[in-house]
Amino acid sequence: MNIEELYALYLTYPSIQTDTRKLTKGDLFFALKGPSFDGNEFAAQALDAGASYAIIDDGRYAIGDRTLLVNDVLKTLQDLAHHHRLQFDIPFIGITGSNGKTTTKELVHAVLSSSFKTYTTEGNLNNHIGVPLTILKIRKDAEMAVIEMGANHQKEIASYCEYAMPTHGLITNVGKAHLEGFGGEEGVRKGKGELFDYLRQHNGTAFIMSDYDYLREMSQGIPNIYTYGTQDAEIIGNLSQTDPFLGVHFTRGFEGDIRTHLVGSYNLPNVLSAVAIGTYFKIPAEKIRQSIQNYLPSNSRSQLLQKGSNQVILDAYNANPSSMKAAIENFAGMAHPQKVLALGAMAELGITSLQEHENLVKEIQKYPWKDVILVGGDFTHIQHPFHQFASASEAGEWIKGKYENAYLLVKGSRSMQMEKVLNYL
């Protein structure tokens, strides 16, 4: 079966599923493989559960004419997404970066949705499976698409661009994230820069945080550039408040203030980018303002929560040296007499991991804290004077009943599941 024939089936059955546990009647089931599973083995189960067809790449699991045999299921999924993408002549905005991708994507989507029918990445489905699935959920009524692109090695963003074909793009920042896969900081820059490479080659438009010299350098040669920042940009905004929520005052390109429900001064570039994109696409200023002010963070990202008498900044979806430093500096600057750090270890740092955890301990020691709690990973392999626990649950047991009227920052890599600490407050 060629891609045009499969696309005709997709138009009849436009819902795609890769997990039989989430399958609904009429879905097309793509039997993907993973490190510990083979989706081909679930083809019969998917058909029994009501799938219209199962796309497989192992002939041993063929069942009549409702299983469609292809050479590679993942490649077929991506090719199908590319074919679907070719049907649209609308802005496709690609977003990548070391930190802030998902928050930026959510803010941009909120702003664009105020005036356009906009489709975007759900949650953080931003990998080699999530990106094509996102594209295949875009319907013919779309006026805008926002595609989040995550990566942990070089050539990954470039591969997404081949089938997402972004017309516009934004790199939030380039920091110390996924150092192991990228092969160091220069590798991160090269990998994230693949989005700009594509825009440069395809007459695209880049949105640039003008404060970051490296983004200005990386974007050279892109034919269309729109800037935002705290100075020398088309959209200029600066912090008007940071405790507890971020407020932004604009002095160029946008009038007035925006008061958000986001915690952390490090979210300033995310807000500025959403304002810039909304302004670029001529969305009225008041719609932009209301969209951002009404946005409520979720999923353990920049959330301020009340737990009994204690307040908690929950920013535990992920962590790397750059985001950890920014979060600690922001928290240290907040006015509160009882500040507690509960930090989980950072993952995917390769040979730099021990050094980066030691650097973080030095950063913590710059400031006064009521308590510092470090959890798991390479925190257990370095010397430090703080409370040490193997897991978030162990840390939570120790915390239980200990604090009243305290202010806690809870952050760590996804594998540490630091949000579990909240169950004990």
C-alpha cells in the first residue's frame, strides 16, 4: 500500500492510535515498536477492540485485509504526517529550545486561538512519535498550527522539520540540557539550531529573543526575523513584578502591562515570545493580554500551590543545570522568611553529571535557606551538607508535619517524580 492509498483510508478514519489501551472504535492502529515491546503483537487485540485497520511491519501478525503490511510502521506514520502537512497552506510554527518549550507553546497557542482556529501539540508529545501524531490531528478548518519539537540528539529537529515543514520558528534558549545525547553544549546549540537551518533554507520567519547574542548569531541568514526582548527589539517588555507571579511592563510594540499566573522571572522570555507572535499576526492587543492573563499553568510547570499553611512552587516536570540555576535564583529573590528547597537530581548529563551536581550545590550555598533537601541520582555521589534522600517518597516522609507557613520550591528531572513530595504536606 502506497502513502496516497493509506491517506485515503486516513481521511475516512482520521483518528490514529498507537496504544490499544486508549483505542476507540474506528481508529487506525499503528503497531509501533519500542525498547521493550512490539506493537505488532497487539494488532489482533486492536482489531478486536474496534480498530478499523492495523498498520504492521511484521507479516507474521497479518490478519486478513484489515492488517496493512508496510516496511516500517514508524516511517509510514511520519510519511503520512508529511502527506497530510502538504495539504495545508497556513503558518506552521515550530518551537524548540532547552527550557520553556511547553510553556511557550501553551502561551502562543492561547494567544493565537483568540483569533484563529489553532491546533497544537498536546501536552509534551514533542518527539519522533508525538510530532507526526500532532500533525495528523490537524483538521481542514485549521488556520494556524503550533508544533513543539523536543530533542536529545543531533539531527532530530532536522528530521521533524522534514515532515512538519515549519514556516515560522522559535528557539526559546540554548542551555545545558540532554548534554549526554548532544555531546556537550556546542552539540545542543547545533541540534536546536536545526530549526533555524530549515527556516533559512525555506524562506521562513524566526522569532528571536534579542537579549541572547547566540540566538542573533544562530539566526543570521534567515530572511525574515521578528525580535522581542528587554531592549533593542520590536517588542520590548521588562519585569514589573516577580513575587509571587510574573508581571510584565511593555515599552515598545505593545502597550501596558500583563499580569500572569506564572511563577518565576525565567518565564519572561516565554511571555514576550507569545506577545511577539500575537502582534506579528495582528491579533488585537487586548486579546493578547487577556489570553496570557487567563492562562493557568498545569502539569507541574511554574505552578503556585497552597498545601495547608505552606505555599509550594511546583516546577517538577523537568530539570537541567540551566533551569535549576534560574529557578534557585528566582526563589532566592522572593521575600519569605522560611524558604525550603526540595530538589531532585538531574538526568541525561553524561560525563558532566557529577560536576553539574557539584556546581548546583555551590549555587545553593550562595543563599540562606530554612532547609535544603536533595533527592536521588548524582546528589548521592557528591559531598554536601544538606538533607539527602534516595527518593521523593522518602523525602516526603521526612517532610511530613515539619513545616508551617513555609515556602517550598519543588523541582527535579521527570525521572525523580518530585511532585510526590506534595502528598506529604
